[in-house]
Amino acid sequence: MVPEYYSIAQVADILSISKETLRRWDNNGTLIPQRHPDNNYRVYHKSQLENFEQAQLLFNSNWDQEFKIKPKRAYKLIELFAGAGGLAIGMEKAGFKSILLNEIDKHACNTLRENRPKWNVIEGDVAEIDFTKYKGEVDILSGGFPCQAFSYAGNKLGFDDARGTLFFEFARAVKESNPKVILGENVRGLLKHDDGKTLEAIKNIIDELGYKLVEPRVLKAVFYQVPQKRERLLLVGIRKDLAEYVEFQWPSPYQRIMTLKDALKKGILYPTNVLKSEGQKYPKRKTEILSKVPQGGYWRDLPDDLQREYMKKSYFLGGGKTGMARRLSWDEPSLTLTCAPAQKQTERCHPEETRPLTVREYARIQTFPDEWIFSGPLTSQYKQIGNAVPVNLAYAVARSLVRLLNDIEKINKKSKPIKSNIYSKPKTEQMELAV
């Protein structure tokens, strides 16, 4: 059910603007919050947001219909750079059957094997895998390939230009297995990596391999039942002999923004409060300083003498540095999780207790199931979770991919192009940022 009232923090997330911008709008009369009838908090009523396109998409979401999408058969999946399984779990929940998962990190491979003993986990360098044996047997190939620069000896920027990069291995796997659909996943930074040349080369290679690329999008995890301000760039390619008959549609947003409270407390996401688990610790002096940071605050909320002590030379530099000495808030999504919760530049302090988030808290913010166990030393467990695709984001994208493959199943080459039957007309705009 869509809520009637929204906090300032929630509206900032929905509209993808800062709380400071909302304060300016309040001062100049653009958008003025009102008092909640029950608790007198300053909030926005749903009617105040209906003129904003981002809010309209949230209020008119097709999430519930899309949640019911089921595969017409068990679609087969190959996943490269699988990590600890965030993407794989989401794909599994949507009905995909993993026939091969590749990962080079031994601890992540042990995580996959421990949780899914029947999965075909191949540990080691992707360059050593022969994918030709899967030709014609795989429906979709996915992977979060690391972002690397290409060498530009020529102007074509094609398949050969990618040699020596991990994207080349992703492309080789596509070429050898010839799946119907491909899914690439990366950080938002790929958009501007090497002044955009890297993404342009990737687009050229996907075209050269015989796939039509859907215009890439940056998906914001907070819109897909993930209590975290995380963004991922998604690339979907459809084999050209199929592309003219079908149309991929990005997933609709969930009806509201999930918060840290949703992650760590009993509620919609989990049936119980978060389980106790191991976690890193702060040094004594750091604990003393961070104990004075209010919920949702950061280093600028400290007394000036403590600001200078904690920040040292950074105190005199420009920029907000809002991740430093940062304490999370129960009523907002978590900031993007990193591979280490206690680093000074990317602090992720518990909202009430003065300590870093534990492993299980980390996993819940990434929407991993509570029963998913992480192998290896504590530092590796944090790294595996921090690098993962949020499970619920993966699940939402996977349902859209199932719908696409269901449409491909119905293709009759002599018929008219198939359009999805969930919508009366295609959605051209989505909650995510279009590239």
C-alpha cells in the first residue's frame, strides 16, 4: 500500500535530490512540508508529490503484477564473476537455473558451494574456461565484469580491442555460448570511465557479437525493496535474430523506500530482528569520538575541537566528506556499503550503538537471506557482501528478464513482434536514471 505521508528524507530519496534542496524549496515556497496529524512531524502528503514524475512512477507502480511473473520453463543461466551470489540468488528466486558460475576468489567460491552444493561452481581464471560446450544450451549469460580501460590502436573499438581485459572474457563467453540474452552489471562510474570510451567500446563489441543492446540504465536499489542508497549500471542485450520480435521492459519500482529499520528489525523484509554475529571493532578513542555523533549525523556534527582531532588535515580541505564519522539513521536507507565498514573515509556506524555494522547487518542491508552463510575470514566476508549486487534488485531485474524470455518462447518468425501483456502500452520512462 502506498503511504499517505512521507518524511523529508524519504522525499529526498524519491526525487533523487538532497535534503538541502528540499530545505531551499521550503524557504522559497516551491514545496512546503506540513505537520503530520498524528505526531506533528514535518512531512509531505502524497498529493504534494503527484506532479513529480519520479513520484508518479512510485504511486502507479506495477510491482505487484510483475512480482507474479513466472518462467514458462526453467531458463538456463551462466554467470561470470559471481562473487558471493547476490545476483545468482535473485536470478534463482525468479526461476532461473544456474548451470555454471565462475568466480576467482576462493572464499566467495566456498560461500557459493556451502549454500548451494548442487551449483556448478568453477573456481579460477575465467580465461581458462571453454564455453563452446554450452552453445545452444544457455538462455542467458550474466556477469558483473570489472571496469577496465581498453587500448585504442584503431578506431573500430571492437572485439580485439578488448583483449587483456575481463570484459573480453565476458564477450568471449557470449561468442562461444551464443545465449539468447546477455546481462552486464557494473558500477555507475563505467558511464564516464576513460571519458566514456570504455562504454562505447563495450557497446560496439556487443553489436559486433550479434546482440541488440537495450539502452543502458543506472538502477537505484532503493526503488527495488533494498534499504540502501546503491546504484548499479545494467546492460541488457538481445540476440539480433530475436530482438525485433520482443521488447525488454525495466522493472517497476516498489511502492515505498525501505529504511535501515526495515533491514535490521522485524517487518516486511525479514520475519525477525537481525541475528547477532561477528563484526569489526573501533579503537577506543575513535569510539569515544563517534559516540558524540547523533543518529544520521557525521563529522560536522561534532564539536569543533573533535572535528579537528578526527579529520586532521582533511578538516581544511574542501568538499563535504559526508562519509567520515558517519552514523546511520533508522529512518533512512543505509549509505552504499563498502568492502570494509570501519574505514575512516566510508564510516558506517550503527544508528544507536557506537560500532561498525556486523556481518549479518551488512548482509541484510544487501537483502541476502538470513540463512545465506559467508565463508572465509571476517575481512573477506565483508568484502564479499560489499561487492555483491543487492539480492532484491537482482530479483526485480530477473523478473523482467523472465518476462522477456517468456516472450521469446512465443516467437513465431512469421508473426508480428510480441509486446508484453502486462502493460497496455510500453513504459518509456522508469524510476531509474536513463543513460
